[in-house]
Amino acid sequence: MSKKVAVVTGANKGIGLAIVKGLCKAGFKGDILLTARNEKLGQEAIAGLQSEGCKNVIFHQLDVCDQGSALKLKKFLEEKYGGLDVLINNAGIAFKHSAPEPFGEQAEVTMRTNFWGMLWVCHALLPILRPNARVVNVSSFVSKKSLDQCNAELKAKFKNKDLSEEELCLLMGEFVHAAQTGDHTAQGWPNTAYGTTKARSLSETRPGDGILLNACCPGWVRTDMAGSNATKSPEEGAETPVYLAMLPEGAKEPHGQLVWDKTVQEW
């Protein structure tokens, strides 16, 4: 039987690095692929982890905004491991409130990483998930808050359990267009809906395989993105993603949910 393997995106620092460390300490039995866009920073992170006793970590370059990069990772996983057991989509960016870029530009750049990048990674890697695989999409409390602030019509679209991937992509495209034309009421459209859409798809196409897919909020974590005033350490922020990634074989729930502090949230 092939060795198990986990992939964590955006993992050279912050929550991603803490997730890799958390998987190692939780006793993940297999290799943990720390992926990042910058190879030098990724290799430095690997060296630090190995000096702390995490010997089963390996670096693999991944730029989530490059579909070809995701396909290279897929090829590597197929050839070396024959599949994938854990995927944690952690890569993401956020502009600070003081950023000088116009909101339309911020929306396009942010969406390219946080939504389309995750979509492309999922398109490449979900087909090679093995039975009992775990997929975790790291979202944020901002996404849930943004959904609460949407108008009733938009909120209904995002919360529609029958929302297709194609329809969701169209909504996200509309968001960027609205932002670029100066409609600031579009700010903060949520990306949490993608987890529900893919979870339903997996349940329909691979019933009985025991695959669980969830989104999670790590909380307000002290990272370059959130700043030093945040209330949680990266290690504390990694607890829920690691918990979801390590759900035992045979578990049925949670699936297709938003989880915060290991508790399912209504969204």
C-alpha cells in the first residue's frame, strides 16, 4: 500500500506552517508536503521544522495562481504516492485597510488567489483523492460576516444548497466586475459557499468513499496578514484545520460545513 500523503498550500509561514507542524505533532502517518510559491522560503521552513523533529515534511513548489503549477503537483503525487489523503487549502491573501490600490484591483487580485487559486488546486487534486481523504478549506470569520451583510437576494444565492460550481463562478465574476465599476456594496462577498458545493459533488460522485470536505475559520491569528494585535497564535489558529484533517476513518460528520473552534457554525 502506498504511503499516505498530505498537502498544505501557502505553508512557508503563519497558519500554514503551524498546520504542517500540527499535523506532524498529531502523528500523521505519512509524508506532509509543505507547498509555497517561493522555493527558497519553503526550503527554509522545511529546515526549521526538521530541526524541531518533524522529519516527515517535504517541500514542493506550488503557485496556486498558476494552473500549470497545480497540475505539476498532481503529477508528482500520482507518480510518488498514487493519490492524495489530505488537502488543506490554506493559501490566501488580504489587503490591509491602508492599502493604496483601488478596491477594484484589490478585488481582482484577492479573488485570483483566494477563490480561483483554490478552485484550480481542487480541480487538479480532488480527482486523485483516495477513500477516506480529508479536504479542509481555510476560510475566515470575515467571509461569514460578509455573508451576513449581503442583501437578501445575494445571500439566498450563496446559501442555496443546489448552487452549482458554474453558478458560483459567475457570482464571483460579478463581484469583481461590481468592484471594478465602483460598487463598494460588493465588498467582501464570501467564498465559503465553494466548500458546500464541492462537498455535495463529492457525496454524489463518490458515495461510500468516506471523503469529508469542510471549510474552517482559524480565528483572528497573529500573522503578517492579520497583524500583531490578533488574539490567537498561529499554533492556536491551526488547531481546527488539523482537527478536521485528522478526523478518523469512518467519521461521517462534519461534511460540507463551516467549522470554528472545532464546532460547526450556521452560515
